Amino acid sequence: LDPGTLSPPTTTPQALILIPSRMSGWNETHNISYTDFFLVGFPGLQEARSLLILPFSCIYLVILSANVLVIYTVVAQRSLHQPMYALIALLLTVNLCAATAVVPAMLFSFSTRYYRISLSHCLIQMFSIYFLIVFDCNILLVMALDRYIAICYPLRYPEIVTGQMLTGLVGLAAMRSTCIVAPVVVLASRVHFCRSNIIRHFTCEHMALMKLSCGDISLNKTVGLAVRVFNRVLDMLLLGTSYTRIIHAAFRISSGGARSKALNTCGSHLLVIFTVYTSTLSSSIVYRVARAASQDVHNLLSAFYLLLPCLVNPVIYGARTKEIRQHLVKIFQRAGPQATCEKNPSLPPQRELPS
């Protein structure tokens, strides 16, 4: 789109590149600043974008059903009303919100060839997505602290990890997420966008929006990179320190059953951490290294790092967490036409770790 073109607006998708936005401010050089944009996910596919509706719809339905099933299991079963399971349910709820913030708008843009969005709505979407991603990582930190206290100080766990403490930690995680994301979004709101009003992405991703800017955005890039690096490095240090001490303490437990339970729980958390951070780091590295790759490749990687944790996390916790798995099996047995309800009471182990 030529920023100087002021032809009348059109509404046909074929004429998308001729659609100007209404002007809201004036830039000294380009005399225009767009306040309405068009999201065009996977622009290289053009008319074939509609073929992406089915696979992404299936992925979204699997994400919805898997996360809702595990969350329902935790909420419905009184035996799972404990801090560790509450944090798992919160983590999956955040995953569900993140997928819902991305996929419906993406599917709409695939079906209509573009998705019109105002600058304010775009910034709200950007804040929401980044907030949920960072909040997800912060919940993993809270879960690491919970497991550290449960395994290293099992006798004092019930008096330390109370509902009030857990609420406070989650509140601090939300505040930290806001403080990390807000500067990036506030700086983006002060940029003038005069190059085009077409965002070649399925969401209002920060760098995709910055590509449309005119003027110096070095501060935006520096702050965005510094915040991401500092946040990731600090998180990895805290998680690495916590789980190193947790695993060391777990091997010192005399009871074989309690030691196995502790290591299995840590294994589930570490798998989730590996999935979340690997997908995020791989997307960031490829974006900065493979600059010659097409925009469609970068968009596919963005979808990968946004949706993979939402898809994998409920499978990890549902399959590897014994208590959740047992209740899920009972739910499926009750749902089956020839299910039989059998009770299998089991004796408690000699030393039961707090959950």
C-alpha cells in the first residue's frame, strides 16, 4: 500500500491492498498515521488460506476439550482440591485463554481473507496475548516454589502453603506479568504507522506491527529484546535452582514410593517447562537468524509457539499425574455404554508427600 494513495475505501478482498485507513494524526514526513489495520495471516497462500480453516479448527477443538476435561476433573473431585492441582488447573485455564485469544480471529481472517482491527483493539490483543504467555511462565515459577516446599519441607508444608499464600503468589505473578508486558505495549501505542495498514500476521504481533512504523523505533526494539532476554534468563535461573534442590532432596527420601512420586511429579513439571521455553526460544531464534525466510514460515512458527503448550500441557498432566489420570479413567468408564463402576481402595503409602 502506497501511504500517499488516498483512493476511496473498498470492501472487496481482491482490492485489499488499495484500502487506505482513515487518518488520525500527521507525521512530518509521511503526513499520515493509520489507526485501522487488516490482519492477513499467511499472505503467501492467498486464496488457499481457506484450506487452513479445517486443521486449525481441529487443533482448537482438541485444545478446548483436553484443557476443559482436566480442569473439570480438578474442580469436580474434592480429593484434588489441593495447591498443586489448583495450580495445574490455573495453568491450563491460562492456556485455554491464550488459544481463545488467537485462534477464533485467525479462523475468521482465513474465511474472509482479512480481518479488520482498530489500533486500540490491536494493542489490547497484543497485551492480552503477551500477558497470558508471561503469566503462564510465572505460574510455572509458583509451581516450582510449591514443589520445593512440599519436598524439602514436607512436615511444614500445610502451614506454609495456605490458600492465602497461594492467592498472594498468583497475584504477584499477575503483577509481574503486567509490569513486563505493559512497557512494550505502551511504547508501541506511541508509534506512527505510515508504511501500510496491512499486518502480515494472524495476530497483532509486536514486530509485525513495528514493520509498519515510520520513524525511529530503536527504543521499542531495545526494550522488547531486553525485557524478553531478562525475563527468560531470570526464569531459567530460578527454575534451575529450584528443581536442582528439589531433585537432590527427592533422592534423599528413604521411602521408595514417596521418592518415586516426587520424581514423577517433577518430571511432569519439567516436561511442561521444556515445552513452553523451547517453543518460545526456537521461535525467537529463527525470527532473528532466518530473516530470509518467508513471512508464512515466521507466522507458522508463531502459531507453533502459541498453540503447542496449550495442546501438550493437558496431555502431560492428564497422563503423568496419577491422581488426575485415575479420575479421568473413571470419567471415561462412566461415559462408556458398558462401563462398570468398581471401587478399588488402596492403602496410603508410609510417607505421603503433600500435594
